Amino acid sequence: MALGNGLPVSETLGVFVGVAGYDWLTEGQAEPLKAIAAAITAGVIIAAARHYLKHRTKH
């Protein structure tokens, strides 16, 4: 298995852009640390869910 096969890169980037864009539109400035935290959290949740579902379907 290659290193990047299980990493949800596109979903994580989508969450980052979405949160930063929403902050920018509502508050007039983007908060990159808040967007990074939300993106990493979403990426971890997506990776964990994929891992769980992958192992669940094998049994």
C-alpha cells in the first residue's frame, strides 16, 4: 500500500477552504488556524471511518 492511499487529502483541503471561505465572507477575514484545526479533525474522522468500514466489511 502506498503512503497516500488512505489519506483523505481532497476532503481535508475542501474542509479547509470551506471554513476559511466562510470566515472570510462572514467576518471579513479568514482565520487559518481555525480552518486548519477543522480540516485536520475532519480528515482524522474520515480516515477513521474508512478504516473501520474497510475492516467491518471484511468480516
